[in-house]
Amino acid sequence: MEKKRKIMKKRVLKPKTNDLPIRVSKIELEFAKHHAICGERYKTQKETLNRIERRMKENSDAINKLFGLSNKGLGGLRVLVIIGGIIASVFGFLKFKNYI
């Protein structure tokens, strides 16, 4: 059995001179729509990026404030530990000398 190959003729598209202005106007309209849609898309993307950048700056400022508060808290804790140590040493000294 032999397989037969089908030989297809290539169709050559003939340009229609009457349709050319219509096709050009359709292409121009599609390009204008595409340009308008992309312009809106870029505008919303830019607004979104600006909003994200603003939020990141606010979060960064809040983190810096919290870092400052934690440093103040650590300083206060150190002072309390030193005062507690002084009080404990005074009581220990007085107990050792039998004043209490």
C-alpha cells in the first residue's frame, strides 16, 4: 500500500485595493485603543507604586520610632538593675554586720 501525498496549491492573496483605506482605518483605531488602554494601565501602575512607596516609608518611620523606644526601655531596665543591685548590696552589708 502506498500512501498518496496530497499536493496543495499555495493560495496567493491578492491585495484588494478597495479595502485598503478601510483596513488602514481599522488598524489606526485598534492602535489608538491599545494606546489609550496602555496609558491607563501605566497610570494605575504608577499610582500603585507610589502608594506602596509611601506605605514603605511610613512603616520605616514606625520601625525607627519603635527602635528608639526599645533603646529607652533598655536604658531604663539597666538603671533599675543597678538600683536593685545597690539596694541588695546595702541590705547584704547591713545583714552581715547584724544591724538588721
